Amino acid sequence: MLNFDAKDKALKELKQAIERHESIREQVKQISIYLFEQRQKVASEVIKAAETYVNILANSPKEFDQAVSAFRYQVNCFRNTIQELERKSNVSTNVAAGGAAGGVAAGVGVAAFAPTAAMAIATTFGTASTGTAIASLSGAAATNAALAWLGGGAIAAGGGGMAAGNAVLAMAGPVGWTIGGVTLVGSGVFMNINNAKIAEEATEKKYEILSEIYSLTRVSEEIKQLSQKTKKLADACLATITYLRGKAPQNYTQFSQEQKELLGQLINCIRSLGELLNTQTVL
């Protein structure tokens, strides 16, 4: 058959691109979850330690009080985002059936990771490709936006939410086709067109996927650095507070110069950590 070899080559390369895409997407998901866990630590352990210390330190400098207050504001913003997503997003693991054998296994990722991963994605990525903040999407749109990207399958809940899901990070499954629970490779989608056309369309889709792989690779490194910096600052804040509570007087006026400098470092650390807490990444 004419162009049979070209068709097979194009479909093979497309399949390889999809596999690479799935691999990097899983990586981004996992590091987003790690970042989310670090932020949860900040929103619980670090803020509690900072507020406790500012309350027991007599004559604490105004800068310390202000830094802790600003930190509390950022923590509240983070918590409110989570609460709003949990309230509005009636997370559904129902996905459309009908994926081809050997295809996407639609919904497996959603069923396994939805609760934590959905929150991680929604708080890590600030903007969908439409320019809409994921955290601000309402109801099922927010759910689908995160979960369609994660699961590579169709989310049955929410109707119009799939429009948002298709847009999220330009990543609602490889170039959007897996949203319907169908993959190009081995699914029969191309059965009614000629081999040359199959090769042409498969090659076009491959390049779209490669472009998305490039974007995901870049953003993966950004999230990794953000996670590392968040952890480093959180650990430094907790260590400094523990040291000051154990070694320094409970009255700031009795601090040594070294202890005052250490408190100054803590203030800067808290400020930086507050700024990082709600920092978001955009594809």
C-alpha cells in the first residue's frame, strides 16, 4: 500500500512522543505534590512557631510583629484557596469509558491521586492557557481543570467544566485527544483516511506534543527550585525560632547584638517565605 512505511514511521514516532509526554507529566505532578506538602508545612508548623514566639517575646521590634502579621495573611490566602477548591470542586473520579486497549487507561491517575494532586496542581499553576487562574475557576471547572490534566481522561462531572479542563496548561492530555478517552495510536481514529494523510496528521500531532514536552521540562525545573527554596526557608525559620526560644532572653531589650542580628535574619526569612507561599508557575 502506498505510503505504508511513512505511516508506520509517523505513528511510531507519535507513540514515542506520547510516552515521553506522559513521563514528564507524571514528573511534574509528583514535584507539584511535593511543593504542596512543603506549603502545607509552612501553613501549619512555621506559622504556629512564628506566632507563638512573637507572642512570648516581650518588647519585640515592630518589624518582627509586621513580618509575622504579613506572613499570617499569606497563610490565610493559601488556606482560603484550598478551602474554596475543596468546597466548590466536588471531585469526581468518574471518567468516560471507551478508551482503546493499550491507550490512556483513562481515570487511573485521577482515581489514585485526585485529592492531593488536584490541590497541588491548582495551587502550583497559577494560570490556565485562557489566562484564568485555576484557583478561581468555579465548581466543576476547577475540578476538571486539574483532574483532566492529571488523569488524561474525560471527567464526567460538570458539563461545561471540560472547556476549562481542555485549556489547563494547554495540557488536558496530549494535545487534548485523550480527554475523550481515546488515543490516536491503535484506536482506529485514522482508519478512513489514506496513509499519506495519516502520516501527515501524526507528524503534526507529534510536533505539538514535543512543544508541550519542552514547556513541561522548563516548568518542572521551576517547580523543583521553588520547592527546594520553600523547604530551605521553612527549615531555617523553624531552626532559628527554636534556637532563640532556647538560648535568648524572652525580652528583646535584653538581647545581645548577635541575638538581635539573628532575629533580623528570622524576619527576612519569614518575609521571603510568605512571598513564596502563594507563588505560582505558568506554562
